[in-house]
Amino acid sequence: MTKHILITGSTDGIGKLAAIQLAQEGHHVYLHGRSQQKLDTTISEVKNQSGNEKISGFVADFSDLEQVKRMADEVSKLSKLDVLINNAGVYNSSTPTNTSGIDLRMVVNYLAPFALTKELIPLLQQSEEPRVVNLGSAAQSSVSLELLKGNQQSTEQQAYAQSKLALTMWSFYLAKELDDISVIVVNPGSLLHTKMALEAFGNSWSSADKGAQILFDLAVSDNHQGITGKYFDNDQGNYGEAHPDAYNGTQIDRLISMTEQVLYQHLNM
């Protein structure tokens, strides 16, 4: 069955590779990027490599939550959305915070997908078998609410690990809140051969195709149908255990409450 799939951060890396693979299977794929020019180029590349004309996209800089909200409004006008893959992420950055003073990794890796998904839930719920796939990481560290609020600075490594645990905790929360949408968080593989990993660490352990394949599988494979509130560890090739905080209801409630306060402050949502 042909599905309508949105992949954020899909103008390069595993997002782009997964988009090509999904397009080759005939799915309607929506790409996302920060630059209109790069997005248009990638749309053309995906069409050419897949022979599929059902490719379009959206532009938004995920460090700017106002742009995320505008993109969500645009996506909400689609007639259908079956799968949302929150793939966009950042590790290194020339600026440590966004214009609101919040750590860039916390904004792009956690607050942006949180805000986008919240707005798209009604559209996803119209699908017969909706799925949300959130890009986590093996790097997970206890979340500082002060960092989330923009009242604290951190190293790139710590901020990245905190943002990914926040994403995981929210994924588990969302799965419990929504009994009609499958929500899975995935570590696509450690140090995959992507631009982000190479810029951050200067080397890689595995090909980017490994990460793209698991995104494809989680998006459309029957093997993952009906599974929700789970963490897939692609380093191990199976569902596994996330950081202990991801199972702590009290800490999750505190995180969600603060997240909603931050989004209300910056977006009135």
C-alpha cells in the first residue's frame, strides 16, 4: 500500500537515503530542509534516482521554532500523512544557542520535533496505521531542565546526549497518550558515515545505508506494525533498553510539563 511519508532533515545523510529508498517503492515522500535551493535540488535527485514523481517538500530552519510552527501549519493542509520520521538533528554548530538563547541541540533535536508532531497528530490520526519514528541515539544523558529553558550552558556532547534522552522520554510518553499512533524511537547506529558524524568526530564505524535501512523498515515494514513505546537499538539490531530515566514517570512528567511551558512561552502553543 502506498503511504504518504514526511522525513525531516532529508536533504542529506540517512534521511535522504531513506527518502530515495521509500520513493523507489512508490511511496509519496515529503522532504524537509533548511534551504529552498538545497531542497529543490534534493527533490530533483530523489525523483531522478527513484523514477517517482510523487516527491515534494517543505522548508524550515528547525533552530527557529516559529518556522517549525509555520511548517506544521503547511503540512497540516495535506490530505493525508501516514508516517512522520523526525530525523532532523544537529551536533556541531557555529552558534551554541538559537536566537532565544536555548541550546541549539535541545531546540533542533527535541523541541522542534515535539512542536511539529503535536501539530500533526490530528492529520496522522486520519491514517489507517499511522507511525511516528523519532531519531534517538546511543548517546543519552539525564536532562537538565535549566538547559531546556535556556538558563544553562553545556558542552556539545552533553547537550546532544540530553536532547536525545529528552526525545526518548517524550516518545515513550507520546506512545502512552496515543493509542491510535505507533511511536518508536530509534538509535539508527553509532557513528554512521554521515556529514554530522564526520564533522563531530572525524570518523565513522558503519555506512549511512545502515541507518537509512532501519528508517525504511520502521516506516513501512509489517515487522514493526502495532509496536509502540519501544526503543530500537540498531547497533544491536533489535529492540532494547533506553536510559533508565526514559522509564521514570516522575521525570517524564516534569520534562513534558517544562517542555510545554517553553513552547507556550515561545510559540503560545
